[in-house]
Amino acid sequence: MSSPETSTAAVFLDRISNLSDDILIHIISSLPTKQAFLTSILSKRWKNLWCYVPDVEFIEAKDSGSKDSFDEFVYYVLRSRETAGNHSIRSFIMNVEHHSSRLYDLVVGKSPELPYTTILTCTTLVVLKLNFMDMGDKFSPFNVTLPSLKTLHLTNITFEQDDDLMYLIEGCPILEDLHLFEVFDGTYADCNWKTLTMLNRADVTECYISLEAISNVEFLRIRLSRACQSCYFPTFHNLTHLVLNYDWDTVAKMLLHCPKLRNLDLYQVCFLNLTIIFVFSFLIIYVFYFFFSVISR
């Protein structure tokens, strides 16, 4: 005999299952991808609904198991979506802590197993966030087609060829929000970058990008080096909020090119943590030296 709690849960599931597919998919969309996938075991009605959730997020947590199991889960989710006939993705987030050639294939090239899920040619994609990925020498930025992308966040990304980052960004014609942190591609010239005319927010740290490319923004957070003193500073006609590293020469030169600036936040690269580590290490060495000196007497 079933318990009252089990009966209540069954009645609730039966009632919610009577809702339309669109409403159920909207409800499932509020769940993380892993939990959305688990709804497939509720009943036959729910088996494939999760495959139509527009946002896909893969986060490799510390307790997510082995690298291979995580990769298999990513492939299974995307393969299930294709089998269900859904090739549309609105938001794709992949936050991993390891390099994987399989995951790389999903992002930058068509996989034989998943012919429709090449992320960098997804015409419906609006949000793309990638972390910890080496694009390798097979990456071809000229094939990037992201006509709907408005948000691009890249963290700990390495490009093998010069200008790869530039061409990737130029493949996003309506980009509005750009975040770059520790992105490297060996480019140190301004001459080839085009102004991102739709961009209104940029956050750039430990990455080189032409100031001309981001000169249309309203909000800018950037860390400029002293080498920028010899660079060309464009006029930031729309910039109202600037967050800049604390260097008076850089600040003075930047302010001359921000006629509409209202908010200025300054920060300084802090080496306090390194100093604490050095002092702490010195004290440990001193304590050990004193201790062994006493023993040896």
C-alpha cells in the first residue's frame, strides 16, 4: 500500500503533466542542465521534454567524477537533443578544469557523432561562455558564424594563431557584452581590429585587445599596461563608467578621450598576498633554524 506522501506526489505529478509542453519546458528551463536531465525518469510524458530546454550549462564541479564521465555526460546531453530533433541552443556555458579534445570538437569543429552541434556556427546562440580551452592549430576563426550572439565570455583560453581572437569576435556582429580574462593569441597590433559597433559593455583583464575595437562601450573595465602610453587612444564617445588600474599616466591619457564619463573607479594591482607568503615563509625558516640551534647545543 502506498504511503500518503507517495500518493500526494503522484497526484501532483499527474496534474502538472497535464500542462502543455511549452509550459513544462519553461519550468524545466529554470533547472541546471544535470537536474533538467533527471526529469526524464519521471514518466514517459517527461522523457524528452528536457531536450528542448534552450539553455545548456556544463560545470565541472570538484565532485563531478572523472574527466571521462564528465565528457560522456556532455556528449550524451547534446546527442539526445539532436536525436529529439532540437538543433537550437540559446545559451551555451562550459566551465571545465581540464583540456579535452572531445569537448574541443564540440566547440570548434563538427563532430561525426554530433553533426549539428558545432557551437561556433550555431545561428540561434545568444550567450556563449567558455572556460579553460586550448583552441589548437585546427581552429579556423574564418568559419565562425554567430549572427545572434550578444554575450561572449572567454576565460583561460589560448589561441595558437595570431589574430584568431580578433576574427572570432568579428564573427559576432551584434555583440553587446564582452568579457575576456587570461585570453592569449599573440596579437599586439591595433591596425586590423574593427570597431564593435553594438558593444556596450567590456571587461578585459590579462588579454590584449585593440582599444579601437571596444571604443563604443558605455561600461569598460580594463587593465592597461605602461606600454599603452605609446598606443593610439580612440575617443570613447559613449563611455560613462570606467574601471581602470591605478597608474596616473594611463589615467590622465585615458580621461582625455572620455567626454561623457560620469563614474571613474581606480584599482591597483596588489602584491600584498605575495608579501604575506614571503614573510610567513621567512618566519617558518627562522623558527626551524632557532629550534635546531637550541637542540644542537
